[in-house]
Amino acid sequence: MEWWMQFCHLLLGGPKLKEGLGGPDPLDYVSMYRNVGSPSANIPEHWHYISFGLSDLYGDSRVHEFTGTDGPSGFGFELTFRLKRETGESAPPTWPAELMQGLARYVFQSENTFCSGDHVSWHSPLDNSESRIQHMLLTEDPQMQPVQTPFGVVTFLQIVGVCTEELHAAQQWNGQGILELLRMVPVAGGPWLITDMRRGETIFEIDPHLQMTFNPKPNITKLCFTRNPNSGVFGHDSSSRPFGKAIWRVFGLNSAKACTKAEPQERVDKGIETDGSNLSGVSAKCAWDDLSRPPEDDEDSRSICIGTQPRRLSGKDTEQIRETLRRGLEINSKPVLPPINPQRQNGLTHDRAPSRKDSLESDSSTAIIPHELIRTRQLESVHLKFNQESGALIPLCLRGRLLHGRHFTYKSITGDMAITFVSTGVEGAFATEEHPYAAHGPWLQILLTEEFVEKMLEDLEDLTSPEEFKLPKEYSWPEKKLKVSILPDVVFDSPLH
């Protein structure tokens, strides 16, 4: 790294006291470097930002539980960001540091970690300007290699600013593939994926043929964290830009400007149809009801209580759902819902330090019922509820996942509830063809046959036309005893769905 540092000018910025130690921000500080780049390699001069605080900087368990030198340090990663330097700019803009603080705040509060290939829908210009760069992809930093520290291993994930159309392509098809396309276009990122907030065209507008030359196989697991500055969930303050209500087309990019020719869009659609999607799940505003019995029934899987406390996802359920979202479907392997980790602590399943809650657990005080005491129930009829953004992903779930023999999970961000769609080829599911609707506590699994998936896709086609969509919207398949409702966000902000 010494060869690189000699071309960089170091600037530091950060809070006096981080959130974990009683301060306002989760990161200790953000380093800001001036990198001269390499014009001959299409690498422009830029500012390089590196976070400090997601990894363990102290080793005394004040912020992160020390788990040994061979494991991850803290969350196991730090964030980086490369911003193109404007002509005459003598100091780095500070807004990227605030962006990093917002992402770090989400990680600390949710315990969900990021990995290469993930994407973040921000729904607002990253610098609060009028820029088209309004979302982010995550990838390995091209210069910062993993580091072995006294407190564990640290990897460096680079934030890459993208346009809406590019985000949609990553969601529908393959995040790593879109990153490769960005690397191929100097003005869209180039080899080091440098973000240019003044970029006014997508990679499809710059070179429509690019989409026809790269067709990656879907072998990267992604977890989508969608956000909107105007909605309030996750308990974040306004600077963290919580989950929201963006709309995207599933069968095509949601913009007439996405491509200047029909062929590239057909190539994307063909890629999704042939390879499927590697988006295995999302954190979303969703809920489900068991229509087989009245909601007030004491044995309702949604409302079983201990005393006055509602049922909470068990440790085993949480672990399996988390693994489903984190790993998804590995290429060339048989579709299997991930097994439960046999390592146990205090009667619950863990794969990391006991002081850190599981990434899909709620931070509420509701009781945890031992996994063994929760019986799996076969349901006759169910009602699924989604907000408009999560509902817009249903066709992708069906077309890009289930028709390819895979599974897809919605994990509620407003409560301990999850919905997993599975195809007939997925092993490890408790939903079966004989009993396609099954619940294990608040975790619902729905098994859909290929014939029914095709029928649903036909009936749900209008979900891909948000401009003509009015809420609430209901779809029903009486012969299957299944109902789906698309509801306003405010419904999910209420404690009762």
C-alpha cells in the first residue's frame, strides 16, 4: 500500500465520540485521501474515503465483541468510496462521510452486514443535488486488500453510486454483472469504479451494446436494503434514510431512457429468463394473515403469546431465514433452504459472539419461544400483504426465482415476521405440495407449482406499471385459497396490519 499512499494527501473527519461509546455517530472517523489516479489507465483523479469503526478498533469489547484473531474484526468490514475530483477542488466534499455514517448506523442497529454484490436503493441524490446518481452498489475496493489485524480480519467494501436504471438491472439480474459493465465504461466508473455525481447518462444510454456483450451467471447472493428519506422505519434518525417505497419494473427497466435500442433490453430480459435472478430475499414491509381461522384465535400462528407478549421468531427460524437471505442459491447446487447451524449457545443458534443479536431478530423485548416448542401448522388459506415497493418484486420472485427452482424470502422490517416462497424443487422446506401453506410460528412458507406461478405472473402483470397503479390493490385466487394485497406504507407503520 505504500506505493499508493505516497500519491495521496490524508485528511481526517469524524465524531468526537462514536455512538457505541455514547456519541452521535456509529463510525469513529472517516479518512479522506486525494488520489491522483492514472489517466493512461482511465483512472481519473479522485477523493478516496475510508471508514473506521465497523471493524473492532479497540479489542476491549466496548463496541464489538472480540472473537479471536482468525474471525472477523467487529462486523468484518469497513466501507470505502471513490468520488471524482472536480476541477479546482482543493478539499474533499464531506457528504460522503455522512453517507457512510448512515449506512453504518443501519448496520449497527440491524446487525445486517453488507457484502460484495449488495445494493442499496437510496431514492435520493447521494449528495442532495439534482444528480441521477441516487443509489448504491457494493463491491471489493480495487486497492484495499483484506487486512489481518490483532482483533480479526477486515475487508473493504467500496460504495459505487449508480443511476436508477442501473440499480434496477442489478436487482433483476446480477449485481456483479452490472459492476463489470460500469468498469468497462470510463465515464461511468472505469476500472476503479469512481463515482461521478455529474454523470447524466446511464451505461445503457452511453453504449447500448454493452448489455449484449456481458451475460454473467447468477452466483452472487444479494440482500437488498431499500431506503427512502421520507419514511421512518428501523428507528433511524433522518440522516440514515430508512426503508421506503420506490417502484421498479420487473420485466423491463423502468425508464424509456434505459436503452436507446430494443435489443439490449431484450438481452436483459433474456438473461433473466435464462439464468434467473440471484436476489434471494429482501427486507420489506410485509405481513401475512391466516384466513383458516379468526385472527383472535389464541392458537393463531401470528399471535401466540406468552403472557402479554407476542410470539417472536425463534433462534433457529431466525438463523435459517438469515442464511436464506445471505446465501441464496449457490450456482450448480440443488436448491436447498440453508441448514441450521449446529453450534448453539444458551439454547439458541448462533454463529458469532453471544453479545450480538442475530441479524434478523427484533430488538424489542418480546419473548423468544424455544424452536422445539413451536409446532409447524398447515394452513388452508392465507392473505399476503405488501407495500407497493415489495409488491413490485413479486413478479421477479416468481419469474426469476421460482421458475428456476429457487426460493425467495421477504423478511418484515416492522416486526418479527417472514414469508418464504419456495418451488417444488427446494429441499428443506416445511411447506409441501400436499400442504402448500405452512407456518412455523411467524414464519410462513408458500410452495407454488410452476403452473400456478405462470397463472400468477399473468394476473400480476400490472404490478410492472406503477404509473397506473392505485392503492389499495387486491389479487385473489379462490381455487388456491390465496389472497395478495398491495397496501399503502402507512398500513405497515401501524402495530396492527
